[in-house]
Amino acid sequence: MTENTTHTPSPSGPLGYGDRVKLTGPKGRINTITLVPDGEFHSHRGIIPHAQLVGLPDASVVVNSNGEEYLAIRPLLSDFVMSMPRGAAIVYPKDAAQIVSLADIFPGSRVVEAGVGSGALSLHLLRATGAEGELFSFERREEFADIARGNVAAFSGSVPENWSITVGDLQDALPSRCEAGSIDRVVLDMLAPWECVDVAATALKPGGVLICYVATVTQLSRTAEQLQRSGLFTHPQSSETMVRGWHVEGLAVRPDHRMVAHTGFLITARRLAPGTVLPELKRRASKSEFSDEDLATWLPDLGADGNPEAWDPESVGERPKSDKILRKKVRDARKFAEERGVQDPSQDSIG
């Protein structure tokens, strides 16, 4: 084994300083560490010096000071996002994978994302667009933007040059940040995506994809109705993804007792060419229009005008973190990045 103090974190190859490593112990317990010079992994079962891991091939077995074996392997992107510091609720890997697939996000594409949250979806989008693409992220809260920068820098080893975060409202900031008709895909993860349908349509190329991630049925319905009313998009398609793991051990083959069920809905539509009028679908007679009176009936606390200010995290069941906790998460994310050799990732941003 050879110590390498100038190692650039990589998703493959021998382990080196700055890499994240997942250690799985004899009883299946997992600990994730960042390799640093003179570092040591301590548990009640013994010690593993970080230098013992440097230079090993990925997915190797190491022995601690008490003779117990540990599997040392790089965490996957899905492992990373589930364990990174969080300021806002993350987009789970199951939904991020669907977003990348349903929106057909391809290498070299120019993608707009709002909001950033803790950066989980940003990492998947950056992976999909590749070095030739561009990701323009928008976030209303500076604290969330800082956490996202730290997490992305910690995973990537630096803040990607083809990624920018603009702090501000998408409706105000997008027109000045991206030229009309220059964007391939728009991904909206926000409380009221229907408010941004028009500005997203202006930014998108004809045939471009708009995909929205929402948590509740009322958000889903209102977004679908706004897409249809705008006359700028194809008929929207909606879906929900649920993943159930299975326990497979000998003859004990059964579904896991626990699963990640509902996390959110995805609604997708494509930008029509300018001046195009979409043919109406033949439907059975039903009430297919959405009105403010309907909204007042479903959510009487919002009032008949459907006051958008009422769409806050509490109204859709989220548990917002206090400012004190968010400041701690910002510090955690920056420390997370610095462990991988990225100094003050908050300085590497636009907007």
C-alpha cells in the first residue's frame, strides 16, 4: 500500500485520502468515514487506521486491531444522499431515478432545477447531464443553498464548474439567468409549482420537458390543471413510485417488514412549439375543470382566493427545521466538504 496525500476523490480505483468509505462490521453495522492522514476509525470492537485503507482496491476486507474483519467499500450516490447533512427533506433515490428517466435528462443537456433543498437531486442531475451539460439551480433560502453546496462538494471533491446556485425566486431570477428557449429540461421541487408554469415554458425549448415533484394530492391536481389551462404544454402525465425491499435468506424469502412508500408524486409535460394548439382529448362527461371554489372546499383554511402564501411546509405536512438547526447543518455540510479537500464551497457559486 502507498500513502497518497494528493489523491483526488474518485468513484472508482484504489482508495485514497479524501475518499468516503463505508465500513461494514461483523454484525452488519455500517459506518461511513472520510479517509484523512493520521485518521483512525474507532469502535468498541477495535481500531482501523485510515492509512491501512489507503491504496487498497475498492471493496476490500480489512482487519481491525482485535482481528475482526470489515468490508471497506465506496458508498454509492444513493448511499451518500441518505446519510449527508440535511436542511430540507431530500428527494429519495427512487424518485430521483424516475426524474432522470421520465425527464430524459441526457449528457450535455441544459437543466433548470428549483428548489435545491439539501442537494440530493442536484447530485443526480449533475451525474446525468455530465461535464458537457449545465445545471442551473434556484433556491429561495440561503441556508439551504449553503448546505447543498457543501454536500455536492463533499461528494464530487469540488464544486462542479457547470453548476450554479442562484438564491432567489425562480419567477424573478430565471428570465435574467437563462435565455428564452435555451433550456432542455425544467425540474420543479417546490410547494407551488403551478406558479412557475409560464416562466418555465418561456425558458424551455419546443419539446422540452417540465417535471414537477409534489407531496400531496391537492398540489398534484392544481399543477395538472394549470398545465392544461396554460395551453403551452402537452397533456400532463402523473405517477407515484413505491419500492418494497425483500428479505432473502435461505428459505426465509418474504417482503421486508418496512418500506419507503409514499414520498411524492411526479407530473410531467412537454413544451409545445409556439403557436401550437393541442387537440383536445375525448373524455367521458365529467367535471374536469378546477376552480378557486373547489380549492376552498378542499382546503377551507386557504380561503376562496387560494392564497399562495398559505402553501407553506406546515400546510403540506413537512416539519421545518429551526434556524438554529439549519445553522448547524450548514456548518456540518461545510465541514463535510472540507474533509474532502474543498475549502469554503460557499464561495464557489453564482447568484
